[in-house]
Amino acid sequence: RKMQEQEVIVKMVMYKCREKGNPVPETLAAYITNTSLNPITGKFYLEEKIDEELAKQLVDTVVDRLENENPALNTIKLQIGYDSGYLQQEYDRQQTITKLSHESNRLIDEIVSFETKGGNDFEGIT
């Protein structure tokens, strides 16, 4: 349930940012959402039970934070972009390794299961 609430809040943040002409990736929206402090309680918003009013307040807070240009936020944006790119590249690399492994195993199985007609069957070997 808590995860669903977080997903809805992140989607609302992304929607509002896009609406204001400042589209943000889901990873960045989720990071800022998770690290936003409630000024009244001094706790992270998502540590508390979220009602509709608190969710609206969190969305507005996150959208405001994402609109402001500051070096710390730019650093976070760069880091998240780098990490996301790295994860995608690593996933693609693992997929390629898996594909090549399956292909080489198929060829090895084909070679191992090959049978010649006899000891002098040079055409079957070549």
C-alpha cells in the first residue's frame, strides 16, 4: 500500500513538472520525493502516514524543489542520469553475454552430438 502511494505521488510530480515545461525522469522524481522533509514534523514525508492533503503538500514541495536551479540539485540530476545510464548499459551487457552463452552452448551441443559414419568418414568430419 505504501509503495502504491509513493508511485502515485511520483507520477503526479512527473505530470506537474511536465505540465510546467520541466519534464523530469521518474528516478529523479522518486529520489526527491523520498528525500523531502516535512518542515512541521522534521521527518521525511514518506515516513508518516500519507493522507490526501499531505500528499498534495509533498507533490507541491517536490515540484518546487525540482524547479529551482541550484548546484546541489544539478549534481543529483547528473548522478542519477549517470547511474541510470550505467544500469541500462550493464543490463544490455548482461543480455549480450547471456545470448552469446546460449549460442556457444548450442554450437558445443551440436559438435558433441555429431556422429560420423565410421572411422574413415573424412567428409563427415569436415
